Amino acid sequence: MLHSRKVGALVVLDEEGHVVGIISERDIVRTLAQLGVMGMSMPVSSCMTRGVVYAVLTETVAELMTRMTDRRIRHLPVCEGERLVGVISIGDLVKTKIAETEAEAQELKAYIAQA
């Protein structure tokens, strides 16, 4: 699924739709390193990351970047209450930060040109 969807991680939900884990390329590589080819037949629940760190809709780009950097994670499920509403990656945050910086630079250039 990671390959076909061209993503680096998938959120694992229980029957009620609550986040119970996240499985990433890193989790799979770790399992293969420990178990070899037998790891390929293991259930997702045995190699996923539990105790998922997640984001909420009101958090800022800076807050999420700090959390992801401090914890060395690349994907955060975004939840509203107990409901999964999306996933954000460090790449998404970096793109947003670059766009903000470029917009700010353009505003400064326009301001200087008017002076």
C-alpha cells in the first residue's frame, strides 16, 4: 500500500476508526532487519508504532515542525477529537514554510520599492 499510494506512512485504525498506530517505511525496514524475510508475513500490528503522536487542527506549522524535529518523526496523523481528518508530513510543513518565507520576501520587496 505504501508503494501504490506513493506515501511513506499509513495510519492504522481500529474497528471504530480510532488511531491505534502508524506504520512507516522505517518500521518495515526495522522489522526486516530483525526478522529477515519472515517479517514480511507479520501482521501490521506487530511492527507498527503505537502511542502515536498526533496533531490537531489548531496547531501552527512552527509547533508541528518543532514536535516532529524533537521526536525525529516524519508523519503526524491530524485528529479532530478522536476522528482522523488527515496526515501531515515534514515535507508538507517545509513546503508551507518556504511559501510563507517567499511571500514575506515579496512583501518586503514591494514595500521597499514604494519607499
